[in-house]
Amino acid sequence: MAHRRDRTEPTCAVVELRLHVQPGAKRTGFAGRHGDALKFRLAAPPVDGRANEALLAFLAEAFGVPRRQVTLLRGEKSRDKVVRIDAPAARPDLAWTGPAPDPAGVRDPGVSSGG
């Protein structure tokens, strides 16, 4: 009998993300890239760990896991953080990272510069 993969089985065991956060924003969400980190704006203020908790809750919902599966590894009191997500059910980070912008500003070779 062939082994069938359960659809609820995660595609990877652990995801670690490097993040740059901006607490005290109007709303919580992904805001692009900040160097090699993902940037998030957080509506929660950076007081008594509220911004960290809001970030971890947001990531738990986005990755389809219970909050207990999202851990802040580094950056408790910093804007730069490393977060671990155990057994994610979804991988929104793959859409968030996308291709990096070309730092040299090289144009698409198919585009003519005129002349």
C-alpha cells in the first residue's frame, strides 16, 4: 500500500526569520524588506513587551500555528529580531521575501533606453 502524505503535515519542520520591526504604527502587517530582514509594522507600542507579543501573535496567525509554536529567539528589546516558527502550516514568508531588488539598479535587458 502506497504511503499518502497527510495534507495537514507541514512542509518543513522549522522556519527562522530575521525581522526588523517598527512598533507604534497605525496597523500591524508586513511592510517590505529592510536589508536582509523582513520589515513589519506593529500597532502595539513598545511597552511591557506588547509589541513583541503582537508580532508573535501576528506571525502565528499568518503561519497557521498556535502562538506557542512561535518563539522570539533574539531581540527582545531591539527592533532587529530573530523568530522561530515550529511546524508551520502555511509559508507566507516565501511571498514576503520574493526576489531582492537589484542594488546596482540594473535595468531589464529587454528595455531600451532610447536613442
